[in-house]
Amino acid sequence: MPSAPSQAPAPNAAAHAERPVEPVLRILPLGSGLVLIGLGLGLAFVALRMRQGGGLS
């Protein structure tokens, strides 16, 4: 009686094959980038005004 090696099929073989191999990049939407640029520019102008005017007054 020859014994054949028993191989159980992997339960998640199909689900594992559908997943992407490389990590997915999550990019912020364009609107949030524009908001951050606007805040940075606003902060730069406020800093320049404070530097020229000698502080808060």
C-alpha cells in the first residue's frame, strides 16, 4: 500500500493571490496640499510683518 503525501489546499490561496505585492501609496488629495501651501505662505508673511514691525503691536 503506497502512501501518497497528503497536501491540504491552502484556504486563503485565492485571496492571497489577489492582494498586491507592493505596498500601496496613500497620497493626500490635492486640496489638502493646497491648504498646507497656503498656510505656509501665510505664516511666512506674518513672520515677515513681525520682523519689519518689531513684534506685535
